Amino acid sequence: MAAGEPGDLGVYSFRYLPQKTFQSLSTPQTTSRLRQWSMLGRIEAQAFGFDQTFQTYRKDDFIMVGMEVGAFLEPLLMLHFFSTLA
């Protein structure tokens, strides 16, 4: 049985994708609204990839594994650390 197929109880494996860009955050309309609410330069989006097909009924496992292995937390902690230096 391949990873991500029904019945597969494998653990999700996450990887941080630091080169992923979100063009929707840099459109003139978005930057104008972010500036209006004093959020321009204070919001950041991060992308993660994972190795299995997402199964809605396993959403809790998905989040817990991401938190346990630090896939979500490490980039957030680094972002917080560097923002305190500014």
C-alpha cells in the first residue's frame, strides 16, 4: 500500500519551504490594505510540504505531528527571534 492511501497509518513528514512566495501578499490592493491597518511588513506567510495525501479524518494527526516534529514551530520561533532583534 502506498503512503497516503486509505488504510495507511504512516506518519506525515513535513518540510519547510522557505523559497515559496505568495504573490497575493504583494499585489497593490493587498499592500494598500496592509498599510491601512499598519500590518505592512508585520505579516508573513510560510509554506510547508508533506509526503502523504491529506485525509480530513486524520486532521488531528496532521497537526499534532507537525507540532511534535517542530515543522511548524521552528520557523515560527526563528521568525519571532529575528523580529525581536529589529
